[in-house]
Amino acid sequence: MTNDRFHRLLGGPPRAEDDPITPRHMDVARSIQMVCEEMMLRLVRHARELTGCDDLCLAGGVALNCVANGRILREKIFRRLWIQPAAGDAGGALGAALAAWHRQAARTPAAPDSMRGALLGPEYSESEIEAVLKGHQAVYRRCTDDELLAATVKLLAEEKVVGWFQGRMEFGPRALGNRSILGDARSPRMQSVMNLKVKFRESFRPFAPVVRRERVADYFELDEDSPYMLLVAPVQAGLRRPLPAGKSGFDLLQSGRSTIPAVTHVDYSARVQTVTREVNPRLYDLLLRFEQATGCGVLVNTSFNVRGEPVVCTPDDAYRCFMNTEMDYLILGNFVIERLAQPRATVERRRAPQAD
């Protein structure tokens, strides 16, 4: 998406996907981010001056820039900030639906957030999930709700990587707790394990923390709703650990950074998701039980997919993705599946939909 003029300005062409990342690439990325933030701040300040409105709603691809969103929030230009979760091209569907609604009748907004976590996709019954597992000749066990939460907490506390497939699928590109891969945020190795063995991407990429809404300010410099994982905030100073002297770049990834290193970036920031029992009771209860068992109220939450594939939607998607990674366990509804106990080491990857 760039041209020769842009390449001359920045000292060279874009990095190819598998090329090594150099300090120059890091500097360019940082500079572009800073310019993007300044542009967004100018735009929203101008909007505030023009309208006098106290509330700001963001959409569009740039609204997925959660670092800039966090900066807008901290500048306190507006009283409230709301960013819709499918803030890229897919969000056009929301705009079309709202336009049609306004043409038919006056719309009364519902507070505080009538999207209710954007869990707007399909869900699957226990019998549908079990039929998929039987079709793959999978080895599994069915649990009660209580047994399931207890087993998942135990696995996470043992630093297992867990695929988590529950209820209705999220709308948008971010894992909001129903099509997620979960891990222990306290683990210093979890970030690299998830990136290299599960997501198949660069080991430096940060992961997001998920935390109960009432506990977010205890871990992060944020006391706002962030249900769609679209705000970045610093980790609380009391949880940070000193960075090693004389190191920079990727070398900093080997440092602990905080008591929750798997979700703490090298600048002590984190892309935060908050959860309420009203919107996602099962994930909320899992976080509560994990904190009761370990003293930590934060988990790693990343989307249930590998690089180059969409987030899983169906139970079949989830099983196929799970079996082609090094995830340890899959929690599929109320079923627990251990990867190493399966009759086959891998299964065929997800098939592309056939044209009519």
C-alpha cells in the first residue's frame, strides 16, 4: 500500500514477511504510531470544539488502534469514549442496520451498552458439539458446570494453554471470551509459547489480559469499561519489575517486566479487556475462581485461530484448529479434550467454503 516516494521518506521499502526485524523497522513503526496518535488527537479535539458533545464514538479501521484510543481516553477530552468492536470494514454491517432502523422508526439508545459484549454470532448445543467430537473419533469427557470451571482453573494454573469455546461467537476481530485461547498471565514463558507453538507468529507479539471489571483498576491504570479489548493502559506501578539495564528491543522480552509478564508489553502497557457477569457469566466465574485459587485475577486472552486463518466459528473449526497446534486442552462447551489423548496427531485443516 506504499509507493516509491513513501519508501524514500522512510529510508527503504516495507519489510518482507519473513525478513529479520531491524532497529530501523522498530523506529519507523514507533514514529508512524506517534504520528497516528497526534492526528487522532487533533481530530477528536476539533470534533469536541465543533459539537460541544461530551461523548465520543469511534469506528473505522484506525479505531482498532488501541494505543491511540487509550491516549484519547487519558487526555480526558470527552467524558465518555465508546468504540464499536468490529471497527474495520465489517462494521459497515452495523451502519447499514442502524440506517435502516432510523428510516423505519425513531431509535432510542439503550444504556449502558445494548450490544452486550458483541456476542452476536452462532452458538451450538451440547448435542451438536458431541456429534462433531464423535465424528472425529475424539477422546473427551463431559463435565458439569462446576466440574468444568474447576478443571479449567487447574489446567491454567499448571501453565497449560487452553482453547475456550463457549456460547455465541463474537462479532469483530478480537477474542472477547467465547472463541478464545487462554493462559496464565503470571507465566514468564506463556507469551513465547503461545506465539510460536499456537499462533505461529513472531515471539514478540503481546497478548491481551482479561480481567473482571471491578478488578481492572487493581492491575492497570484504567477504571473504565473495556469490553471490546480496544483500550491500552499501563500496568499498575506496584506490579512492575525493573527492566534490565543496557538492553533494548527484543532482548527486553526475556525480562519479567511485571507480576503478569505474559500480558505486559516492554513499555509496561497492556491491551485490556474487562468482563462482567451480566454479559459473560462463564468467563467471569472462571476469572473469579482462578483468582481464588492463585491470587491472580488476570488471564491471557487471545483469539482462537492461527496466523492466516479467521477466528474459529463452529465446533468443527475449533477441533481442527486445536489439533494442528500445540494447545494442551480444548474446552468445547462442557466437554474437555486433551490433545495428546486423541487418536490422531493432526486432522485436516479447515476447509474453505464451497461456491454455490
